[in-house]
Amino acid sequence: MTTQPLRLDRAAAAPAEEKVDPDQLRRATLASSVGSALEYYDFYIYGLASALIFGPLFFAPLGTSGALIASFATYGVGFAARPFGGLFFGYIGDRFGRKHVLLITIALMGTASFAIGLLPTYSQAGMVGAVLLVILRILQGLGAGAEQAGATTLISEVAPRKRRGFFAALPFVGIQIGTLLGAGTFALLGMANPEVLEGGLWRVPFLASILLIGVAVYIRLRLKETPVFQELAKHENVTKNPLGILWRNSKKNVLIGIGLRMGENGNSSIYSSLLVSFMAMKGGVFEGDKFIGPAGLLIAAGFSAVLVIFFGALSDRVGRVKVYRYGALFQLLFSFPAFYMITLGHVWLVWAVMVVGISIGVQSMLGPQCAMLPELFGSTHRFTGVAMSREISAVFAGGFAPMIGAGLLAVTNQSWLVLAVYSLVLASISFATTFVTPETVGRDLNLVEDAS
């Protein structure tokens, strides 16, 4: 086995690239979709629980604002763990194959989520529950750190080249399904008596994740290895040190991936967690109302399920970079009008802002990104490259955005300008990054060199 990034013979690589196994494509799409659904179900129930109930349940002695910041800090800890999970599982995916990782990560994520539903609260066991919450959140983050990287790598290496954007976006419908399940559950729970909710009803969404785990594991046990990895093994090009190759040859593309993700992942977190908290917290626009935010996410998820595929397919026709650039520009221009309209106090307007911000702003970047990130990297270190790009950006843009935002809201007396500026800055980073991003549409994924 060589550790050098050699180039595969094009004649040998071409059949694997052009010949598509319909059964394998169907299984890969289903397996990736279910995994995405579980990850984002966990993401939304934890994010919404952090915004609405974890503060008083686990961090009561810190006061209202302190408890909220501590709650969002545990949310951020999970994101901080993701790069380590991406690094570890990325190595396994590039060294031993893509499908093995997808089994491990789904089991780790789901088990941690289920266990959160069993934790004792502060009133039951003091700070023991908070400590265990942090530990389980770290485990959840380790699994999630390779889940989406694995899903995008898997489906991109199986899909037909000319329609890769479309097929790579299909599993991300699972994100919307997970959002529908997570936000829908909390929308229903928000209608319950607060005493009943905090007394034990909050546990139900976490315990219910065991159902998704069972389905996902069953589907993934039937997966085949991707044609690209089979070609690597056939030509003895499987590397023993994918991280070393990534460090030597791919630093620029990792930085590009991080920059592209800032606007998409960061704004997703702002809309799904920080905005919900901003509206419901004391002094917020809809103080004490725990229904409006989750209901808005529910509506937005329905539109997003369609639009993420649309933008992925559009990137096949006009190019990944062009779709991404205009998506980031839209999010940038929408930031100030969006969060100003939230302050006007109309529920329908809040929901309209969430639908436009999430289903157009976020999905116009996520759609082309599904295929673009795998296309940026060579086959010997693709899994590790995608994982590092996704998860390092997730720490800064997605993980700590709610915590930092909550702190800024606290010191600015809940000013909506905090949300607007935060959204604009993150979208601006992605917009600027598109000008140094190579166009990757139609790239041969059997090549071991990075896109340039």
C-alpha cells in the first residue's frame, strides 16, 4: 500500500465512474437520508431544548441569562468535539472504506441522544446531570463529526457524474425530515403546560430517537462499498496516512471548504436556535411563547426539502460556484431586513422570515455544497478532507454561534442588530470564498489529486 497521492490510470478509472448500479445508488441514498434525518433530529431537539428548557433544568443556580449561556455552551461543546470525530472516523473511512464509518457514527449519535433522555435534572441530582449532559453531548458530537462527511462522500462516489448535484442533495432531504420531526415534536411540546414539560415530557423526543437508530442500522448493514474506494483498493492506492496527504496537499481546499460553510452552517444555527431563544426569552418579542419558533422551523423544513434538491440540481446545470455565490449574496442582503421584521411582532411575518432565510438563504448554499465538498478532494483522502472542512467550520459557525449570540444579546438588551450583523458577517465570508473556489461540476472522483 502506498501513502503517496498517485494518479490512477484514466482508462481504468472511467468504467467505475460512468457505470452506475441503480440498486447501490438507491441504497446509498436511503442510508444517507436516514442518517441525515437522525443527525438533524438530534441537532434540532438539542438546539431547541438548549434554547427553551435545558437552562432551568440543568443550570438553575446561574440565573436566567447565565443558565441560557451555559445551556448553549453545552450545545457548542458538541460542535467542538466534531472535528475530532471527523479526524478519527475520516481516517477509518479513507483507510478501510466508507460504509464501516456510517454504521459506527449512527450508533454513537443515536445512543448518546437516547441517554440524554434518561439524565437527572438539577433538582434531582444537583450538577451531576449537567456533567453527564456535557459528556453525552461530546459523544454525540464525535459521531456527528463524520456522519455528514460520510453521507456526502458515499452518495457522491456512487451517483452519475452529470447528475451528481441532484443525487448528492437527495440525502439532505433527510435533514428536513429530521427538522420536521425535531421541530414538530417541540412545537407540540410547547403547547403543553410548562410544569408538565419540565417535569418529564421533555425526555420523550430524546428517548424516541431509538426508533431512528434501529431503522438506520438495518439499512446501513446492507450497503456496498463505493466504486471509487473499490478502485483505490484494486490499484493498491489506499493510503495509510490520509491526514498526512491532506496536510501536505489540501490545506487550501480545506480552508475553502471552511469558508464556504460559514454562511450556510452559521445561519442555519442562528435561525434554528438563537432566533428561537431571542423571541421566547424574557424581554423577547414573544416572551414565554415556546410554540412560534419551532412552528416556524417546521414550515421552513417543508419548503427546504424541495429547495435543497432544486439548488443541487441547478448546480449541475450552471455550476456549483455560481449557485453558491448568489445564495451567499442573498443571505447577506436579507440579514438586516429579516431580523428587523422579526421585531414587528407579527407571527406570520416571523414564519415568512424563517421560511425565506432557511429554505432559500441556507438551502441555496447547502444544495451545491453537497457535491462540491467531495469534489474538492482527491479520492485517497476525500473522507478526511470533507470531514475537516465541515467540522472545523461547524465549531465556529454552528456550535458557538448561539452561545456567543446569547452573550451579545444579554449585553445589548436583546438588540435585533446582534442577529443581523452576525448573519451578515457569516454570509459575507462564504460570498468572498466563492471567488477563490475552483469550479468542480462534473469532476472525475477517481482522481487522487484535489480540484484546483
